[in-house]
Amino acid sequence: MLTAERNELLTRFGRGTPVGELFRRYWLPVLLGEELPEPDCAPVRLKLLGERLVAFRDTQGRIGLIEEFCAHRGVSLWFGRNEEGGIRCPYHGWKYDVTGQCIDLPSEPEESGMRKNIKLNSYPAIELAGVIWAYLGPADKKPQEPAYDWTLAPPGNRHISKRLQECNYLQAMEGALDSIHSGFLHRYSVAEDPLLKRDPESLAMLLGDRKPKIFPENSPAGLYIATRRDVGRDRYYWRVTQWLMPCFSFFPPYGGNPYGGHAFVPIDDEHCWTFSIDYHYLIDRAAQKAKKSFSGIRGVGVQDAAIQESMGPIQDRTREHLVSSDNGIVKTRRRLMDAASAVARGADPPGLDPEAQRARAVSMVASRELSLREAIAREQRSQAETVSSA
Amino acid sequence: MLTAERNELLTRFGRGTPVGELFRRYWLPVLLGEELPEPDCAPVRLKLLGERLVAFRDTQGRIGLIEEFCAHRGVSLWFGRNEEGGIRCPYHGWKYDVTGQCIDLPSEPEESGMRKNIKLNSYPAIELAGVIWAYLGPADKKPQEPAYDWTLAPPGNRHISKRLQECNYLQAMEGALDSIHSGFLHRYSVAEDPLLKRDPESLAMLLGDRKPKIFPENSPAGLYIATRRDVGRDRYYWRVTQWLMPCFSFFPPYGGNPYGGHAFVPIDDEHCWTFSIDYHYLIDRAAQKAKKSFSGIRGVGVQDAAIQESMGPIQDRTREHLVSSDNGIVKTRRRLMDAASAVARGADPPGLDPEAQRARAVSMVASRELSLREAIAREQRSQAETVSSA
Amino acid sequence: MLTAERNELLTRFGRGTPVGELFRRYWLPVLLGEELPEPDCAPVRLKLLGERLVAFRDTQGRIGLIEEFCAHRGVSLWFGRNEEGGIRCPYHGWKYDVTGQCIDLPSEPEESGMRKNIKLNSYPAIELAGVIWAYLGPADKKPQEPAYDWTLAPPGNRHISKRLQECNYLQAMEGALDSIHSGFLHRYSVAEDPLLKRDPESLAMLLGDRKPKIFPENSPAGLYIATRRDVGRDRYYWRVTQWLMPCFSFFPPYGGNPYGGHAFVPIDDEHCWTFSIDYHYLIDRAAQKAKKSFSGIRGVGVQDAAIQESMGPIQDRTREHLVSSDNGIVKTRRRLMDAASAVARGADPPGLDPEAQRARAVSMVASRELSLREAIAREQRSQAETVSSA
């Protein structure tokens, strides 16, 4: 159970709030690449960490992410015309480039020098792995471009979608860190998952131990959240979810199926985008084909959203009762609070290092003699070889 | 005209408010019995006195009325599965019985002892006379089961429905205590009332004195609100509405038609349920049949709701101007305030005694020589005989 | 850029606010005459300067504008019956005349004297030039009836409509004082304006100087806002918009087409009515006919509303950046603030004098040797002759 202060701390995103400032230190997914399909396409308005923004792709293909409202008289640039190197306000024709700089101010003589001083707030935005990413933090702290495992998969081996959830990001993200709920909320959906059906060995191990143990461990960029099931007398079935700062989670595939994961991106205190990511490295045409007839996914997502939204816009965690299998959640919150404190003290938060971001979820059967760390290290070495050979 | 403080006092229901605590001392109608039609049926969520609750009927038919949100991570139990002796949260399978006690906590070993300590708030709920009733007050103050006159009528002689009103309970209830408005708001609807048409004598007396006098008098459980019309030179036509603490009103029938009444149950400060109750003791098949073609009722209810809601969510009674025929309303408010003070002082409020609850509305023509009390006493004695003989 | 205090000052209308009190010193358009089409027609409810009112036309044709809620128990008189000299509350039949005086109180004996003391707030309302006008200020300050130029045009030479805007009146009105935006927001709509097409000379001058200069000058009732374009080497093309206190603007016609203008009437802080007025003095049947097929007008209005509402309910003017061509807006705000201060000091605001209200928008081509004042004076003299001869 959290104190009211900590629940507040973990769920608020305004500029200047500790967790708001923490999130502003990372590249965050904000749009699908296809939402800005071509140069000079229609602009898109969006809210991110409570800030109202407009995104556009200029004539040269550069992405702009600037304040929504014109500096002149406050008109929404969502009504703007995206043309010849900038977005033009429809009211009096003021025009801005992707940096927010005013580049045309028709109603004022250029000699007045006014135009040069007009600049809307803007944020760096890049397109990577089919997603538009933005960085809302201080310019001198901008990290390297994101290098999460899935961003390195070949474009054809990746599928990304997003859905709106009418609740705070934290209750959506906590659902992804909690493998126990699958046995309840998704029980019948999981059993009908065609990908899992193709991996009868994993399914047997999942069903063989209905009371798994959860081991969350710090990783360089976040946490390993390992779920351990007994297999016979001498082996464990480990499934290791990667939680990566500040809002990513990835779970391991069943057999040769794709990896999956989510990004939970705060729109404002009471709404978030849930990005869903599937990816693999080996081109498995059969799996791709199977995916087309994959009917369970949508069901599972709707199940999660319904349950998470049912807690109200911001769950009152002063009334919760966590149990031992919630230790992944407990540790995630602790990691977020520590990282927010670090940022507040002027230190860097974890997970900015591309090497650390490349963490991959793991599923493995290992001897009981191996510790989790040893088993993960061995598995990751063999996975690293997969990437280079793919 | 009320002071702002008194308007506030009479219209607020949060835990700890005087009138909120007063209402928590009574059994209140909360659902129609048919809303929980059978054991293990779908749960129903509801709000009562500002508290969010979920109601269910368990495998044995017991009614549970418990907090809406799971103690674990705050999921709404409206999404729950009502099964084998309790309602199970769909997220991680925590299960609660009708007392709110957690009876299964699959993700934690029973040995930890945690499960036993998990208990959601719950309230006693019973089914009586086609209605689910709840008691939200202190356990040691729980009154006897309700015994209002209509709860004693045979099941087939009773019809109960409810409608939502988007206003505070008080302005809905005040409408029911005020017989004057029928001559205006319901003028044409009343005249077309097929039940009244069957009682031409009453109709003639109603039309014969358009300026009746109102006499509200304390009764053991609330008030008699008597409307007196002159009939010829030596008789009065009395119609006595029973207002029973804290939110019931019953009006007398015309001729041999059914009795009618309402319960006005606070959902929260700005919404209430209006339960409508018709009942009779003698099986009058013709009246039942007539009722099927009764077209006016719905119109009358909609008339009341429109007018009462038009006052705004909570009427500003500092701007009202009450007149002498509003004396029933004045006295009702006084009775509510006194009862709230009594509860605040630690005393019991009136109307908990089943004998007092059995008050029945009265319509009678009596000699002018009889006082109202004498006339009522005589009439009630003859009615009591009706019940026992029915 | 305004300080937050001044933005607040200019946009708030509650009773007692400086600009709210300023507006209460003027007759304001509140309804179209056709909204109260005949004696005893259905009442209309409306909000004006944040006050909830009901308007009706009584049996004798007098217009009533009174508080929305019955003095008895707070029912909305919008549900009332407008009959025989007053509006009757549907709940208990209290009846009010156009002054708000209760003229029937059926549930109370007349001898009690209560009825005479019941009086709802009411405001003077008149019908003039197809519009219902109201005065919400102190009785002893009531100005003469409005005498704006368009109110003097013959009834058949006038067309008035209104639309709701979901934003504060000021951002709607500022749009009308700013002729620059036409070259952007309405560019293609203006070029297709059939009335402008009939005046190729004006169109050529408009297109011939895309960077006009704006000269706002105090006038007795508000401001002249003159837009000056070069025509050849020795002449200017002047277009002079009249802004009249507190919320009227009129623009000059192209060629022989009608004059046009707007009234921006505050409903509450976040909504306004935009009345659109077209009028002319010479009966030009061809123009009337053209107007029937006039398709651009609606487009232009929707363009303005979209842009003005996109600024949010109340634009944050602490973030604007005004330029030299916004000088009309700057001066208008200054004029409003000065007038509000004057009223607060106990002085009269400008623009109450009918002579001053008769200001008419001007369009003219004049020698560069004439100053704006001289050119306007000459033009207005010739216009005055037009009225008397029409």
C-alpha cells in the first residue's frame, strides 16, 4: 500500500513534478510513423506529459514537434497549413519551421526584426523503427537515440499499434509487470492463443505450476522480472520480463513466435497511450501468416484496458493490498522513485545507455543449480549471437 | 426560505454529515429484487449515499452488498465473476463472500495468513416485498426489518418500479409532500386518470374545493400531512398523506383503487432513485386490469421529474418563498433536522419501530365535529381490520 | 501581450466585475425578434453576462425578461405557461408579468399580502430593428434606445442572424477588428464572394497592396479602425471599420453592396452570441437577389468561429505577440479598460449618445493629401445625405 504522497508522486506529470522530470529525460514514443505519412501531410495534434503539441513532417521530411498555439494570437496550429518548409497559421499567415522558429510573419515588415524573436517551444523528434519519438527534456541532457532490442529488428519483422487508455499510465504499466493476472484475466484467451498452441511444451509447463514465484532483480536499464515454475524435480522454467526505464516492458516469446512488449506513454495524469510491439529476428513466414488470423490479441488488450480503467482515472493505492507476487510492481515503483530522486538531485537516471536498453526478454528451461543471473547471462549470450547471425 | 447552512445540511450525504448519518440509521430500498434475479447472477454496481458498492446474490441466494473495488489493486468488482459462494475479481482471482471477507487469494500461500485479514466493507442487505434493502449504519444500531404497510401486502397485490432523477432527493421528496401542485402540474393528467374516473364522488369533491387547507401533524414515524376540503356545510373531505422517516411518502387511494407511494433514495448529493409503489390488500382484478391500460402514470412521473430537475441539481432554498400550503414541507424539513440532531447527540431517530412504520395513508369524509386526530384514529382502526381480514 | 490581470479584467462578466459593469450600461442584443414571434408564444431561456433569464412576449405584446427561476420553489419558468398577461409556473401556478411582479399566487389567500411582495428580478427589454435588446444596468442610468446606423435602415433592407461561439466574446470581437486575417483565413472565400466579384475595382485595389497599414483612431462611440492601401502614386484606398462600444463592429461595403457588421454578446465567460447584420439604404433588388445565392457567408463565419474557438475558451493573452497591424485590437482593449475604469469611478462610458452610435463604416479612395480625419469627415457628410434621401 502506498502513502497518498507516493501515489501522487508516481502518477503526476506536470513540468516540475519529480516523475514528470524523470520522463522528460528519455526519448518517448509519441506517434506511429504512419500518422505523419509524407512530407507536407496534415499536422497531428497530441498531448504528451500534459503538454499540448502539434506534430508535422515538413517538405524535406523533417519532423516538427512544437507548441500547439500560434505565438501571435493563440490559434491552434492544428488548423495550420503544412507547406514549403513549415506550418502556417491560418489566421494571419505566421509560419514556423520544425524548430518552432517563425520563418514568415507577413503582417510585419521584416526590418522590424520581430520575426526573428518569435520562436515556439519545440522538442527534438525522430523517426525510428516505425515510431515517432520525442525528447522533452533539457537540451544539454539529450540522450543517444533509443536502441531498444525491438528497434534493431528488421522493419518487416515488426508490428506496432497503439491504443488509448482512459487511466494513468502506472496502472496500465503495472498490469504488464504482473504475469499472475494472465492465469485469471486472460485464462481462456491465452489457451486459445494460436501462437501458444504451437508451443505445447511451454503450455504444459505453464499449466504444470499454477503458483509460480516472481523474482524481480535490478538490471542496468530497469528490472528483470523473472517468473519461475517448477519443471519436474531438477529444472526450472524461467520467463523473464524486461522492464526498461521509464515505461517499457517486454515479454519472451513462446517457442519460435515473436517477442512482444509495450510502451506506456503518459498523455496526461488520467490518460495514456499503450503501444503494442511484436517483433522477431528470424523471418518466420508461417508465424507471420498465423498472425493474420490471430484473433486473441485484440481480446487480451481490451481485457487489460477494461480492468485497468475500472480502477478509476488514478487508482487510489492507499487502499491496495499487495501480495508477494506483486514484488515486481513494488520494485518497479521503487526504481521509478529512486530515479526521480536522482534526477531531482541532478544525477542521470538509469537506462539512457543504448547497451542497457538492448535488454531482451527471456524464456528458458534451466537446471536448478544455476542462479537466475547465471541462467540469464548464458541465455543472453546465445541471443546476442542470434541478432548478429540474423 | 432556508439559510444556506440549512439547505446544505438537508441535502448532503457524505459519511459524517448529519443527514447522511441520519439516513444510515434506516433500512433503505436500493434495488428491485428482479435486478438480482437468481443465485450467481451478474453483479450490479450502485451508488448509495455517495458510496460506490457492488451487489450480488451468491450461490445460496444470500445478498452481498460490498465495496465496489477489490482490496488488492483496486479493480471494479462489477467486472467480477459471481461463482460458488462469492464474487471473484477478474484480475488475479481474489474472491469475496457476501460479508466482504476474502475467501480465496490464489496468488498468496494460505499459510501467510494474509487472506484472513482482507475484508471489504460490506453492509447488511435483505430482500423484502420485492425490494433489496440495505442498512449502512453502525452494526449495533441495526433496526428491525422494515415493516411499512406496503411491505405487508401480498406479493401479487404490489407493483414497484424506480426511476432515476438528476437532482437531490429533497426536491423530489418535497414534491410528494405537496398535494397542491397536482391541481396545476398534473391538472389534465389527473383528470384523465382512469382510476380517478372510476371514483366520480372523490373527483367531485376534489374539484369542489380548489383551495384546500393543509395540516401537517407529527406522527410516531414522521408526519401526517392532511389536506382538508369542504364538502357541503357540515363535512370535510380529508386526504392524509403519510410521510415516514427518512424518505417515504404514501398517499391514499381514490375509491377502491390501490394505495400509492414513493421512496426517494439518495444516490449522491445530486441524484436520487424515485421508487414508485402501488399496493392494495383486496384482490381487485378489475383494477389490476385497468392498470395495464393506465397511460397517465408515466406522464405524471415525467412531469414531476422535469419540474424537480429544473430547479438545478440542488435547489438554492435561500431564494425560495414558501407559503402557507407549504407547511407540510416546512414541517418535514424540521423533522429531518431534529432527527439528524438527535442522531448526532447519540439518540435514536424516530420511525425505527415497525409499529410506527405501518402507518397508512388515509382518505375519508368525516363530520366537521371530529378533529383530524380523531378522524384518523377511527379510520386506521377500520383499516387495521382490513389487513387482518385480507 | 497582456498581463494575466488585464486578460482577466477584459474577459470576465460576473456582476461587480469592471467589464461586466461596463456592459451593463448599454442596451445589448439578446434575441432575434423572431424568437418571440407573437403574443403568448413559448418562452425562451437565455443566459446573458452570466445571468440565467427567461424571455417572453405577453398577451399585449410586451416583452418580459426576468429571472429564470420561480420565487416559490425554484422551478425553471422555461417550463412555464405564457398566458393572459404573464408567465405561469407549471408547479403551483404562480404567475409573473413582464416586470417580474407576481400577479397570481393561487395557493395563498390574497388577503395575506404575500403576493404583492413577490417580484423576480427583471430587465427592460425592447424590440428594435428585428432584435430584442436588453438593459441590465442600474435603472437610473438607463440610456436612450439604441440608434446604431443599421437600426435606422428600413426593415426590408436588413438581414440579421446569430450563431453561438464556444469562446469568450473578446477573441471573437478581436477577429472583427483585424482586417489582415481576411487575406489569409478567408483568402479563397473572399475571392469567391459574389458581392466582391461585382466590384472589380475594389478587388484590384485589395490585391494591389497586400501589406496595408492600420490606423485606429478614437471616435465618440469607440474607434475608427482605418486600413490604408496604396493606389498608384497619389491616392490611398481607405477602408474604415467602426468599432462601437461595447461590442459592435461594422465594415464598409464593396461597391453598392450592403454594409455588414457584428455584435458580440457575452453569454458567460466562455461563450458568446455573434450576431451578423447586413443592411443597406438604397433598395437594390439585384443585390438582394444575389444575396440569396450568396454561398460564401456561411463559410466565412465558420472559418472565424473555428479559429477563434481554437484559442481555447478564454485565450491566454499573456502568451500572445502582437504586431503593428494589431494596433486596432490594442486600442480597443485600452478603450474598454478605460471605459470600465470610468464606470467604476462613477462616470458614464462613451457611446451612449445616439448621435455617436450612428457611426457608419467607410470605404473610399482619397487623395494622399487628405488626412484620414478629413477624408472620413468628407465621406460621412455625403453618407448622411444618402440616409435622408433614401
